[in-house]
Amino acid sequence: MKRFIIPMLFVFLMAGCGSTPDAEQDAAPVDSRSGNDGKIATVTTDEVNSRRLPPELTEAKSILSKRSIYFDYDKFDIKPEYRDLVAAHAKFLTNNRQFRMLIQGNTDERGSREYNLALGQKRADAVKRQLVLLGAREEQVESVSLGEEKPKNPGQNEAAWAENRRSDMLYSGEF
């Protein structure tokens, strides 16, 4: 008899814990704004980013819209051709202390996973160090390594590998 009473008691206990939701509680909120003729609006990622970021970071003509710094094979020093780009981002961060930046260091697929993670970190740290030397605050900039995990070009040739040896600079709202 105990074999039946205990399971039945458990079932009654569980049934007593349940509740019935109100109809209003389950209903989805409704936006009563009009003006789109019943069409569903779609928003692209670029539109979302451009709403969050000031125009100087998103306009194609602006140097600040360029966010990648490329490196030579097995190197992590910033080439002279990218120094003005880094300086422009440092100036922006200096003048806009509310912004944060994430620098993602990347490598091509050659080398071991461990080696590429270390090299990617050195590349990201080199960009961070330069930004801080030029006036950005240390706490504004974070550097991480993605190693070979996020290639820009999946090809298996020198041109593809050159595109993958980079550091990408992302502003808050983009990561």
C-alpha cells in the first residue's frame, strides 16, 4: 500500500504547486504605433551599428571606419603604413572616454594552435600598447587572441594568409 501512497502524494504535491497563468500575462506586448502600412521593418547589422556609433566611426570616407591592421608573416610589430590609423583611433578614444575597444589578434593557419594563439595575443597587445602610448586609457582597451579561429579569407595561398594576419579593432556595440 505504501508503494501507491507515496507516488500519489508526490503527484498531488506537484499538482498543487502549479498555477494557471492569466491570459494577459501570456500575451505578447503590442506596439500601437502606425505609419509603416502594416509592413514589418527589417534592420541590418550595419544600421544597428551606425545607430550606436557616431558617424565618424562608420562613414566610409573616415579613416576611423578602417579597423584592421595587417602584419607580416610571424611578426607582431605595427607597420609604418598603419601608424596613422592607430593614431586616429587613439585620438578618438582620448576624446571619447565613454567608448571601449576590443582588439582581436588573428593569425593565418600555419603553425600550431598554441603558437598562433600566442602570436595573435602579441599582435593585439602591440596595437593596445600603441593606443595607450598615444593617449587612450588602459581600461578603455582590451586585447584578446583569436589565433587562427576567425579567418577573413578561407583560402590556402599567400594572399589569403596575408588577409588573416591582422588585428581587428571593435568598438563597444560591435562586440
